Amino acid sequence: MSHASTYEPKTSVTRWLDARLPIIRFIADFMVFPTPRNLNYLWTFGAILAFMLIAQIVTGVILAMHFAPNTALAFDSVEKIMRDVNYGWLLRYAHAVGASMFFLAVYIHMFRGIYYGSYKAPREVLWMIGVAIFLVMMATAFMGYSLIWGQMSFWAVTVITNLFSSLDTLYSGLGTTLVQWIWGGFSVDNATLNRLFSLHYLLPFVLVGLVALHVWALHVVGSNNPTGVEVKNVEKETLPFYAYFTTKDLFALAVFGVIFAYFIFFTPNYLGDAVNYVPANPLLTPPHIVPEWYFLPFYAILRAVPSKLGGVLAMFGAIAVLFFIPWLDTSRVRSLNYRPMFRWFFWGFVFSCLALGYLGAAPVTETSTLASQFFTFYYFAFFLILMPVVGIYETPKPQPDSIADTFTHKSDDGSGRGTRPVAAE
């Protein structure tokens, strides 16, 4: 829903700048961007994610000033930040808890996108850039978790990087060579830590570039909305982004900030693992190695497949399949509000993701392995079987002709008197 610029420079300075770098025009057009008026609070997580990205970069840059990327000093430098740096404890906890809050918000953002069909034409590129952001986020978070150089961090790096050795099955020596290249030697050591630190510092700025592309793509095609119906009348069905939706976003951000602050100040280690407060020891393997909670569903998929190479392919395939959702879904209806059959399968998918998260943290037993295999099957079946098949055979409910129809309805006599606002489905 790209719109013509309405910005007019008022002074000679702004006219001079606008002719050379129209940054003020871009901000002004962003503020008046026509936005569907029926957006609910699930759409506020875009602004929340922007805030979390800024918070992670600011706290991360300051923490990097005090961190020592050396295997002999890394663990102690983190503890020094906690004890000796002014407000270092706050910076470290805000960064660590912020990673969890970042992923919580992005998962809600993604589930919302799937529920309301925000990946359908003409928003395919918008969705694919979002999946790329998610992938870079995962890489960044994994590298950041390793920098603590505690027992769980060290062994998580050892286990995850060793997965690439499974490529030896495809071509002899390929996986081993790749693992040694990642490590910078024959084991996880100082060279590995330096590489992880360097990339962890770099990738957030890659994220900024991808987010800029994501916002740009959004402003070309416009926001989806709970009805899944495209805007037909800009005047009746949209409102300027400022100040209507900025106010809504700020309120949601304040509520989210209270939850964020609660974890920082009252339970900062609740989402972490106590074993990570033990310095890394290459000679002592923890009895139960688990990643951070936001990786657990993919870790459960990895463990569900008996073959090492098969597990690696399934884990990466669980992310790769997200890129192809726009073409896997055959339904012409976007919003699941009007797809009663597929809506049940969607909630089954949400439950499967939660179950995989639980099983990823559980000890490996015959029962947990069978459960992981069942929910892994459902995860892939949702995208590869249910999306294409249900879209063909499902009979959707009638959709409104326009977004405006979800806000007003006429009186029974058709006169139009007594119209009143009604909630969007």
C-alpha cells in the first residue's frame, strides 16, 4: 500500500537536505503511513521487537567494552562485569533476559503472521525477510550464549558445532574439515571463542539492515489485518500511523516493559541454567546438556531423528520450511478467522511447538523420544501436508467485503439508521 509523499520542506535547510538525502521526508511519510484501522494488539509486537533490538545492541556494545574474549579470562570477565563495573549487573541481566524477551516477542509475531496469513501475496518477500531475520537472530543468540564460557555454554558449542561432522556421511572428510575450520583448530578453544565473539558483535548490525528491508517491504505492500481483506477505501478503512498506532504501540511496549523489568530485577536467572555458573571444563561433561529455552523445539527435533545426519537435516529443515509457506498454503483466504477447519490444525501446531520445547529440555527416554518423533512429524505435516491439502478442500466462512464492514452494520430495515461499531472478527 505504497502512498505518494505528502511532505513539504518548510525551511531552506530542510529543502537543501531533502534534495540530497530525504531522511526527514522518509520519517514524515512513515508517520502518516495509512494503516488498517482494525489492527489488534498482536500487531504491536513489531514495535516491541524494534525496541528489543535497540536494547540488545546498546547493552551488548557496552558489555563488549569489558569482556575479554580469551578462554582463560572470559568467565572471570563476565563475573567482573557483574561485581566491579558500575551497573554491570544491570547491563548483563538486561542483555541476557533481553535475548529471551526478544525471542518471546518474535515467536508471537510469527504465530500471528501464520494465523492471519500475513505471508500470502503480495507479502511473500516481507515474510521471507522476516524468516531471514529469525535465522540471523538464532545464530547471534547462540554465539552470545557461548561467550559466557560456563559449562553449559562450552558444551553447547561443542555439541552443536560437532553436528557438522555428520556431513562426512555425504562426502568423506567434509564434515570434519568444516568443524575444524569453525573451531580454528582441533577442539573448542581460544580461536573458537574469538570467532564467536567477533561474529556475535557483527551480526546485530546485519539484523539492523534486514529490519530496514523488512520495514521497507512493509511500506510497499502495506499491513495485513485481522480480516485478511485488502484495503479498498483508504479514507474509511485506514488511519495514519501517527498518532493512533504509535500510542497503541507505546502502551503495549509499556506493558511488555513491566514483564521485562520483572525478570531483570526479581528472577534474572530463571530462564537460564545454573550449570553455566560453573567455569568451562573440557574434561567434565555435564550430565544433561540443553540449549536456551528458545532453541528447545529445534533441539527436540534434532534428537527425535535416530540418524545424526537426519537429525541435522530435520533441525535446519524446520527453519527452511518457513521460507516456503507462501507457496505451500493453497487457500485463497488469509485469516484463520474464516477457516474453521484449518484453525484447529493451527492450534495443534502451536501445541506441538510447545510440546517440543518441553521435550527438548527433558532427559532422553524411550517415551520422550517417541513423543518428540510424533510432534516432529506433526510440525512438518502442518506445512507440507495440511497447508496444501486443507486449502483445497476446506469451505471457508464468508468474508466481509471490506474492512469497513467489520466496524459498522446497518439496522434490520436497511435504512442505515442506528449503525454502531462492532468488533472485528
